[in-house]
Amino acid sequence: MTARELPALADLLVTGTDTGVGKTYVTAALAAACVASGRRVAVLKAAQTGDDDDAAWIAARVPGIAVRTALRYEAPVAPVVAARLEGAPEPSLEPIVAAARELRASGDGLLVEGSGGLLVPISSHETFAELALALDLPLLIVARPGLGTLNHTALTVEVARARGIKVAGVVVCGTRADPDVAERTNLDELRRIAPLLGTLPYDPDGWPAMVSA
């Protein structure tokens, strides 16, 4: 599947079953699909920690869209921990919600990328689950294709639904041309957990081909 073959979905909080599962890559692919369909979409990185700049990565690959980062910290840890290490005030949802409202007013679709998984703490009492509720956004869950993904995805879906968060579906990122037995069987099993919206190989260097294919 290419970026253009993903559904042109927006108004989502993109979360992961874990860190490093390809949330930024999938967020960019969703944005590219929206642009290809003629939809004006904006992207918000809720909280950036560490040296990466996910918003800049997306903006460079999907030009012409509004992309912002609400909170930024140097340490590559959860936002509340990063702020504590820097001696900064404890984060809250307020600047993220304010940035999301501004971006929503600039277009007709919004993609909010989280950090790590759904229960990563933003503050001492708020996680990305609370952010999804505050923004009234359903979840798109990015999952790995291999062993362990069924448990991780099911746990994320169960927590989301228990908290009253709608789950739009799952995108599997990192599929391979030579899948092992777990990867070959996991897609059918994931469909039993939540709607499977698509699969993508993880290939940042091949991004231009992904978008134009």
C-alpha cells in the first residue's frame, strides 16, 4: 500500500501501541492522502521530546499544509518527566488544546500526533487519553506487524473504549516483503480487534515514491 491508498481521514489523534512504531510516518501518509483528495488538513505534534522534530519531518514531506508543535522538551522521555528534568513548569493540556483549535480553524481536517502510547503521561494527572477526550477526537492506532502486536493493540483498544474514546481503526506500519509467520497471520487477527485501515512499509528514504505512487 502507498500513502495515496490510505483513507483520506483526518480529525484523529494518532497514537501508537508503543514508541517507535511509525506514528510520524503514518501521520504524514494520512496527511498526504488528504491532500491528494483535495482536503485541507493541518497537523499538530502535541508534545515533542528529544532531538527529533516530527513536525518538521512531516512538513518537508507534505508541503503546503499547516504543521505545528505545541510542547517541546529536550529529554527523550514522557513530557511530564522531561519538564521535571528541565525544571520547567508541569505541562498541561491547555496549550495543546489551544493549538488544536487554532489549526482546526485554518482548514477542514486535523491530525494530532501523540507521543508513545495512549497512557503516556503529559502531566501528573493527564495522559494522551485525556487529550483525546478534551479534543473529542477518535483514535487511529499505529501498530507493529510482528510478534506481540496483538496484545499491545488489544490493550490500547480496550483502554480507549473503557474511557469512552472512539477507535477509528488501526494502521500497521513496518510491513515487509518477506513476512514471517506472525506477520502473515497478525493482520487477520487485528481485524478482530478493530477496523484495519491499512498497512504501510516503513521506508522514510522511499517517501517520494510512496507519495507519488
